[in-house]
Amino acid sequence: MRIKYTEQAREDLDKIADYISQDSIQKAIDYLYKLKNRIKLLTLSPYMGLECKTKGLK
């Protein structure tokens, strides 16, 4: 399985990095590295996480 990022997701990641880098560029790099590693876990277990019925998300 391969993770496909939507354009919106890529923009969101860029915004997150920009926001964190205002405080520390290294913290932004570290955070995105950790976040992307967690996202990669979806390739091993695509149904992990909790179902969110109130927002229509799974």
C-alpha cells in the first residue's frame, strides 16, 4: 500500500511547517519527520485509529 497525499494535505503540511518554524526550524523538521512516520503506519494498518461518528470520519 502507498500513501497518496491530496493537494490540500500537502498544503496543510506546508502550513504546519511554516507555523512551527517561526519558533524553531529544527522543531518543524523534527515534527514533520515524526508526523510522516506516523502516517506511514497506515500502510501497515490502514484501519487503525478511532471512528469519529460525529464528523462523519472513519
